[in-house]
Amino acid sequence: MSDNFYKPLTPKLRQSINSSIEENIAELKTCRMNGLVNMQIQGYIALRNLINALPDGYLIPMKRSQN
């Protein structure tokens, strides 16, 4: 069985993804700002913009967690 599956993008899932992105950005902002940190923050901002631009119902690839 494959560990990959697709889940439709719902407002709740979008909020969850954006919340996770914001947590990652907040963690990076605790570091001393340099080119690498700024690059990662800008990457997360681009990802957030992309997620927000996708229509509801868009199939998002996911991986099953191995608990």
C-alpha cells in the first residue's frame, strides 16, 4: 500500500496548513537574521501565497504518518 494519498483542500485544511506555515516562520524569526533565514522565510511566504491561491477542492498530496 502506498503511503501517499490525496485530500481535497477545504477551508479547515487550508487554515491548518497556514497555521503550520506561520509557526515555522515564527520559529525562524527567533534566529539571528541572515541570508539563509531570510531565504527560508520568503519560501514559506511564497508557499502560503500559493496555498491561498488554490481553489477549494483542489487535491493536495499527503503522506500517511508512521505512528
